[in-house]
Amino acid sequence: MGCPICGGEPIPNDASVVEKKGKCVILRGKVYAIIPAGYTYSPYKDFATVSLYPQKGKVKYLKFRTDDELKKWAFEENVKFIVEGCMHVVDGKELVFNITSAERVVP
């Protein structure tokens, strides 16, 4: 579907400061939590969210338009993944949209 910010969609009411230019990133980290769409998890609370904790740096919040889009990647809590997507800083949080790949890291 593409990144909503790069695609020029209106910014939702729960976001104030949005970095307009996204960057393609490849992240490696452990899934901490999986939050369905609609829970109060701002910004972009209407998107499903996966919190990914990299070994170094800030937590990244993977954002999915629907629960079905999230389920297709088969994320599991406490499992490491390598994920590719489009990252924007929104209200000081690093949000990753438009996930194009997600691979489980084999220990």
C-alpha cells in the first residue's frame, strides 16, 4: 500500500510533529509487544503496532494499517526479526511504515 506519510495522506489528530521525508531502513531487533489497531498507542493509534527493540538505539514502532496486514508477517513476542520499511520520526518516536520484508532471525 505504501507509506501514508510519503504518500501524502492527512496526518491523524494524534500526531503533532511529523518528519516528512522518510528513509528506507533495515532493522534487527526483538519484538516486545504486538498491539492491535484501535488501542491507545499514539501516534497513529488507528494502526496496529509492533514494538521492536534493537540491540542499540531507540525502540522502533512498526505500524500496520490493519490487523490482517500485521498478521501476514507472523510476528511473535520475544522473537528476533530483521525488518525492512520506511521510517519517520513522529512526535519524537521512530515509526516504521510500509513493511516490505520481515524475517525471523534463527538463533
